[in-house]
Amino acid sequence: MESLTYGPMIEQTMLTAGMDFYKPTMSQLEYQKHPEATVTFTFKNRADNRLADYVDPTALQQRFDTLGQHGFNEQELHYFASLQTTQDEPLFTSDYLNYIATHELPKVDVRIAPDTNDLAITTEGEWPMVTFWETVVMSEVNETYYANKLAKEGVDIEQLYLEGDRRLSEKIAYFKEHPEIKFSDFGTRRRFSMRWHKHVVERLANECPQNFVGTSNVALAAELGLKPIGTFAHELPMVYSGIADANKQDITA
């Protein structure tokens, strides 16, 4: 049986591990408006399935520790510096790029929470740096969960990939018949794996470019020459609500 082939993987830094484009755009705003704001991000499993049945907190902690030590490399910073606005101006300022190049990422804490008996993941620090962990944490948890679950259940991964590719081919054929349909990829946070994600995006970009307008995944946009897509997440109004509440308490105290 023929196996699916994948292109070479690029170095596993924070960016390649699973960053969506709205993370650096929001981070720059946070740096410019609230550089000293301290926030806490908490990962919560809203589903009924117990993640810790397939995700070892110790192994996941080691993974995040390694990713955090890498930070951003020169190639990634150069890519950020190359991006422009619709007015042909640099999207990211030199001050901001220097900030993320010289500041350490906050540590991520992975444990089993006594109240839920399941994974509890938190990180705390400067808002412009903490923000980068969101999509990285989610994509890493998903990939680890699915890999270990399938291995435990004895699922043939090659058969799974072939079925996925068959379904993808059907969708691509439909898109080719309907060039009026335009869409972009926002699959990073809940992807099955980085390799499968890249395979899907690469096929969409090559086989139905009239439909596929870009990807939110920064690494894939940079590697495949695609348009990075993303604006901002609900994180902004949530944190601003907290800031407003804290300011109100200071005024009334």
C-alpha cells in the first residue's frame, strides 16, 4: 500500500509548533498599549473526554519547556519584518520585533488538577509574551492526544491518512467546480498533527488556488509562500474587560 508523503519539516520553534497569525498581530497591540500588563492564561477542557488518559503531563511539560527555550529565531523575525500592510508599510515595528527577540517566553505549568482529575495548564506573565502560548498549547495537546489515542486503540495510521486524503480529494474536486467559493485555513488550534496540517494546506494551495486564499498558520504561510490570515481573538475583549474592572476597583477603593 502506498503511503502518503510529506515535505521536510522546518525547525520546531515556537512559530513552527503552532502559532496562528492573530497572535503576533495582537501581541504588537498589547506591547504598544499595555506592555506591563500581567495576565494569566488557563487551559480548560470543555469536553467530557479525559485528556489525561492519553496525554502525559510530564512529557507535555518537557515539550513546552523545550519550545519556550527556543523562542524566535532570526529567520522567523526576518519573515515578520518582511510583512507589509495594505499601504505598503511594515506590519510590525522594529521596536516590537526587538521586544519579542529579547524577551523570554513565560513558563507553562502542566499538572493534574485535583478538582477535575484532568490536565490543568497555566501560564502567567507579560501579556504581549503570554499570548503566544494559546494556539501552541492547544495544538500540542490535540496532537499528543490523537497520536496516543490511536496508538492505544491500534488504529492503522496509514489507513487513516489515506481515508483523510480521499475525503480531501472529494472536497478539492468540488471547489474546482465552484471557483466562486473562497476560504482560508484556520485549523492550527485543533489540528490532528502538524504533518497532516501541512499536507492539507499544501494540496489546497497547489490544486485549488482560485479558492484557497491563505492560512492562519504563520509557519506554513512562510514556508509555502501563502498569505498569512488573521485579525484578533476574543482574548482582546476578555482582557480589556479585566483591565476595565481593575481600573474601576482602583477608582472606587
